[in-house]
Amino acid sequence: MEIYTVEFAPKAQTQRVDLYRYIAEQGAIRNAFDYTEFIAAQCESLRILRTGERAATTSALGFASPTLLARLW
């Protein structure tokens, strides 16, 4: 198992806030928080990869470095 650092790109952080605001403006503040936190947690879960998963996961994301940059937004 390998452990990496997940860093959110500035654009991803902005999009996360924008998404939160959009959902909250629809009257669902709790849903906005839960949904955006879920997305962030899924991205952060990429920091732990079992041996053999690294190549497939990093290749699918378009980069292969010890630092996984969360560009999933």
C-alpha cells in the first residue's frame, strides 16, 4: 500500500464553493454541505492505493506522480 498527498487545484476549490452555493441557494443548505464534503472525501480517498493500483489510477487521472492532484471537478 502506498500513501500519497491529495492536493486540490485552485480551480477545483473554487468549483466546490460554487457548487455548494448553488445547492444552498435552492434551499438545501445541509445537502450542499453533505454533497460537497462527499466529493472531497472521494478525492481524498485516492491518497491510499494498494500495490498494483497506482498505475491504473494515476493513468486514468492523466498524471503519474507521488502527489495526486484532485482534478475531478
